[in-house]
Amino acid sequence: MHGHSQEITVNISEEQTITGLSQLIQPYHCEIFLKKLVRGTVVEVNLKSFLGLITLQLQNGDRLTVRAVGEDSESALKEVIKFLT
């Protein structure tokens, strides 16, 4: 089982919500994780966990590591990165 990960800087518009992101990744089978420093602590959440996403408090300019593990992880990673940047 191999994964892909990439570091990105968040740049999203007002209309882009975590709800949209959740819907975007529903069709994928892989697990996708976002990792970010929140007040000095590294927090990694599963993108399929809505509460986890809220915890991250994504803002423009945030440095994130996006990690996807599983069969369709490469395409899922691309979609998520496209959405977040």
C-alpha cells in the first residue's frame, strides 16, 4: 500500500467550504489526511472526518501536508490540492 504526500500553501476562495471538500473526496476509496500546525501542535486529520476538518481551521497562507494512502491516492491527492490551492 503506497501513499503520496505533498506540502502546499492554502489559497481558497470564500465559496470553497470544507463541505465542498468533503463532497469532493466521497467517491475516493483511499484515506486522505491533512496535517497542519495548530498553535504549535501538529494536528493530522482524516479528510473524511468532518469534525477533524473543523479542528484544522484552514486559512489562506496555511502550510499543509496532504497525504493520501490507498488505491486511488494519486488522483485523490491531485483533486484535494487543486481544491485547496
